[in-house]
Amino acid sequence: EQCSSFKYLGIIFQASLSWHAQLQASILSAHRTTGAILKFFFSKGGQLIAPAIKAFLGKVISQLLYGVEIWGWQQKILDKLEVVQNTFLRRILGLPQGTPAALLRFEVGLPSISSRAHLKMLKYLIRLANLPDSHVVKCSFQFYVEKSHWRESFSHVFQVYSIPSLNEIKSWNFSKIQTWVYAQDSLHDKKVVNCTRFSSWYSKFKYHRSFSRYLNDLTNAPLRKAFTSLRFQTFPSAMLQGRFNRIPQDRRLCPCGSNQIEDLIHYTLYCPLYVSFRSRLHSVLPTTLESDEDRIKFLLADVFPHVTLSVATFTFLSIIIRKRFVAD
């Protein structure tokens, strides 16, 4: 019987030698599971970040990357898988579309889907390299690589992670390979964070890709989302509106009437709309901080839980006040 595709050991093979069907099946399965996790997250899950991410890692990652060593060597395939994780992180963090994926991963301490896939591929390559030269699997693989695009894909992966050669890493254990790949992936994310225009302040207080403390400490979801919006500069403001509507920066003025640009410093430290409850911020600011930049960095660094709580409460209240003021 002739057929255009068939499934063997959970992987879909096509007569055209394309992996499109396998890619779509993996994404569809991951979307279904992600939808179930998000439904529970927003209903009975208390909107707790850590358990949601744990469920995502335990279920969705395995669905996305099953057999990826075979079918995921093209970067355009991995880019489509990456969208699943990016969308999930934006939803649970309450961030808008357009938030750079590198910032999302930096905030929750997760590696990219591409690096996870490449790690599995490297592990697979090392297993093949360590087989005897006469082994039929190794001989078949070497023959196929010479006549396909795989050699180019290998070179790309080795170049991305600054890996010298397969011969030099085939003696490495899995833990060493994982540490190497994730470290290189984190450095790539850090470069993006340092040069992104989306949130110019983020790189000034977040230096390493790690799970941010407040995501666990602030169990009240509205307060946590308010603090996240301030860190990412996605709180309702003339700056945010101007970014999406392409309004010149000097015209992104605060509605308070002070004729000041509604940037992070003005919003947090000086806007008269929020003077009635800004005292909670001044009470946690050390007197040794001389510049506004140092004060903002201290407030958003998420080092001291009581400071983070004060900033989150201030932001939550200021969002409400601003919304009412603009509506009137």
C-alpha cells in the first residue's frame, strides 16, 4: 500500500522527505497541553509562576522536542518551536506581544528551545561518534551526511556555541556539554538584553539569566504583574503608547499637566498624580543613593523583598489612579 506519510515510533515520515507533518504535530500537541496549563493557571492555579513553568517543562518541552535529533536540524523549524515557549511566558508574566524572547528567558531563567534541541542533537552526534567505525549505524550516518545538508547544519550548531570540533567534544559527558551550551545561549541572550530598545532599563538591574525572586515572593498576581510591567516598562504610559503609535519621544507627555515626558523616572519618582502614596517608596530608598538612575535601579533590582513589595504596591495603585484620571 502506498501512502504519503506514516508514523513510526512516534515520528511522522513523509514520502516527500519533508518534516512539515512532524513539526505541525509537535506544535499542535504542545499547544493543547499549554492551553490546559494556562486554563488551570488562570482559574484554579492561583496564577503561581513556578508551578506553571514546572508543568510546562515536564510536559510541553518533551512534546516539542521528541525525536528532534532526527527532524529538527533546520533553524527555521526550531524558530517555529520557539514561538510556543515565548507565547507561554508572555501569558503567565502578563507582558504584551512584541516583548523580546531573550528578555522573557532572562526573567524566568529558561534556555531557548533551540539550545535544548541543539543539546539533544550534540548528545546524539557524540553517541554516533563513539561507535566503532565498522558499526552499520555509524557507516550509514557518515555516508548520508556527505550527501545531504546535515554537514552544513552541524557546522552552524558548532559555530553558534563556539564548539571546536566533534572529535574534541566526543569525550565530554552530558553534564559538561549541557553547561557549555546553556552558557553560550545565556551569553547570546545577554547581548540581546544589553542592546534592546524595548526596555532600556532592564539590563541595568538584571545581569544574569535566572528565575527572578519576586516571581515566587509576590504571590498576589495583580501586584506581581504590576511589578513586572514596571521592570519591562510596559505599564500604561505615554511612552508605551508612543512606542506603538510612533509618536515622537518629546511629545510623549504625562497627563498630569507638568509638561514632562512620562518616562520611568518621572512616573516612579516625581509625577504629582501619585504623590499621596509615593511615601512608601521614599521610606525604602537609602539616603546614600544620589542619582535618579541609582534609585530606579535599587527599586527594580528585586534584591530585598520588602522593597519589591513596596514598588509593586505603588505601581498597582498608580495604574488605577492614572486610568481614572485619564478617563475623567
